[in-house]
Amino acid sequence: MTMTIEQAIKWCESRYQGASMPGAAAAYKMCLAALRAQQAAEAEEQPLTMEELRKMDGQPVWIEFIPDADGEQLKMWALVSVDENDGEVFLLNSIGGSSAYEEVWADIRAIYRRPPVEARDV
């Protein structure tokens, strides 16, 4: 039987609350901590939504663009800047440029909080 992390957390929570054997509560508590850490790590690997970007004013993000015709893919750090008046998101990139998200979204494959595992050697 395969469980999602959410299902495993609920299962461990129910066992933790009813644990009566010595050491069982501590084991379930450790299990819950590990599952929640894994859940948080997986959430960081997901591309950011526009709603999340709007909450990240002044924070760095990792941008991966769609590969060009030659297969080259631009990847870079950028700072998020959010216009207080209308919530428009700007990306201030690490090579000196600035673009409104709406101007470049069609060229972007994904935006992350940090580089995905496979891109961390960049």
C-alpha cells in the first residue's frame, strides 16, 4: 500500500495521540517530524505561483527559461519586486535587467524559491 505524505502524517498523528507503549509516542513524534520536513522540502521544489510571488517582495528567486531553438536554457537568480499599488511583479535579474513578469512569462518555464536539486551545481 502506498501513502501520500499527507496520509502518512495523519496516520502517525492518530497513532501518536493514542500511543500507550513506552517509547511509542517518541517514535511517532520523530516520524511526524521527518514527514513534515520532507513535506516542506518537496513544497520548496514546486514552482512558485503568482500569488506566492506577490508575497515575496525583495526576496530572491531562481528562474528557468524555456530552452531556445538551439536547446540553450537560461537559468538565473532574480529579486522579486512588487508594485504596492497594483501588485505587479517585476523580476530584477542577476545580469542587470529588470522585466515585468507579464512581459516575460511566456519565456519562463518555472520560478522557484531556490534551484531544483538538478540545477544546484550552477
